[in-house]
Amino acid sequence: MWIETKSNFTVFKRSNKIFVSTAELGGGIFLVKDVADILGLKLSKVRRWLKEFWDNRFATQFGKYSWGDDDNLAVNFYTLIEFIAFAKLREHGISAQRIQKFHCKLATQLNTPYPFAKTKLLTDKKDVWFEYYNEVVKLDGKNQIALKKILLPYLHKIEYDEVNSIALRYYPLGKTHKVVIDPDHQFGQPTIVGTNIKATVIFSLYKGKESRQNICHLYNLSKKQVDDAISYCKKIAA
């Protein structure tokens, strides 16, 4: 990825194509394929969800979430996190229509276009819940404090800002592993925790028959950092 930041936009190059982004610095840049790879979703599903929900139904309040042409749409880090929430809620049998309703309700209540990135979502397979200001509120229109909490596994992969309750980083393999998606590093491309080294750089050396021991020495990395980078890249390449 080649990137040049101007005063009010960013120009970046991926796969020999030039893109212009209006994303804020530190907001990350994720092509639709990036979202699909990171989340393990089908590319066609990500395209459909982005067009049907974020750039259509959700966009009525805050405008479009993506930029670029139809073949090369990109989104920011918060939209990536929202995709995670949407996908997990769908896995729990909650209809897209209900998720849309909850998204709009939360967006209005929290005054943000990214309510799923702002809150910690929970579900009991019948209703969606969110944690906000240390309370769990039931989305039934009455804002009643709920007693039941069922924490979805994906929440353990997201690091939140304790003050603003907004997603800061996403650990695709989990927080015990050394690969992170942080919009402040490499525009959100997966990097090794504590460094600015992209996981794909390590994987390229590995595919080039460089030994893991030599990679550790070359980049001053631990064996776990190298192993996790390789494991992550193998996973998305599968």
C-alpha cells in the first residue's frame, strides 16, 4: 500500500490502483476485500451489506459510510467494527430488519453514525442489548435496565476507549495474540502488536523460505509475534 496524506484527503495505492479517501487521519482505510478477509466473510456478502444497509438504510441519518467507485469501495475502522457486530448478530438469528431498527435507535440516542462501534453489544437471541456508562440497556423502546448479560465472544477481540466507549483496536486472533488492527498504524492494515510492521511483510519472508528464527532476528521480534503474523496471514489466505 502506497499512501500520501494531503490536507483534506488521502491518496493511496492498492493492487496498482489509485484511490482517494476522505477518511480522517487515524480512521483507517479498508477496501471491501479487506473487510471480507479480516472478518472471514464472503466478499459478495460484504458488498451487499454495505450497499443495502450502511450506504442505504443506515445512511439516511448520517450520509454514506463508504467512498470510492462501486468496484473499489472503502470504509473506515468504525465501519469495520460495525460489520463485526452486524455479522455476529445475524449469526445469533437476529433479523437484518431488527438490527437496522436497533442501529437507528442507538445512532439517535448516542448521536453517532457508528453506534455498534460505540457500544458493547450483547444478545440473548431475542433482544439486542448494549453496555453504556456501565449499564446494560434493553432495546425495547423503554430503556429498562437489564439483568441478563451474555457477552459475545467477539467483544474479547475489541479494545475500547474507557472514557468514550469507542472501539480503538481489533485483535483478529484475540487479545492474547500479537496481530492487531489499529487505525493509527499502517492505516489499519494488520500489524504486529507494539510495532509498525505489517503482518504481510513477515508472511512474505516466510513464503520466501526465510526461517522463523532469521525473521525474528531481522525485525527484533519474538517467536510468538512471528508465529502469530504467519498464522493470521495463513488464515485469511485460506
